[in-house]
Amino acid sequence: MGAALPFLQRAETVTVITIEEEDKAEAPTADLAAYLAWHSVQINTHANTLGTVNVGKALLGTAMRESVDMLVMSPYGHNRFR
């Protein structure tokens, strides 16, 4: 995420897209929002549950609907092996 900060700081709109499994709908958007706010980046959020579509299709589908210009991907979140 740090390498993308210059781009995020100059963006008109930053949308954080989260994709979680249906039974684990607690995406870490509050922590990420705080991190980005510290660096003067305000965000909009868009949460998805995985359902029957794979992560790549869900991410690209949301990105197309939101008309994004650039995707920044980060494994920001909780470790699945806790």
C-alpha cells in the first residue's frame, strides 16, 4: 500500500473494494481507512461477499461498475491461518 500512496493522494476518488466469504463478513476497512486518512487519503468503501463468483471476477466486476482507472491490490487484512 505504501508504494501506491503518491497515486492515492492525488486521486479524485479512492474506493476500497473488499471481498469476503459470506460467513466472515468483517472486512478491515476501518483500519485501512485510518491508515489512509493518516496519509490524507479519504476513501469510499464497497463491500462484497464472495458467493459463487471467484475473487478475480468479483473484483473486476466491481471495478468495472465503479469505472475505476487504476487498481491497487494489497493483502491488507487478517491472516486466514489464525
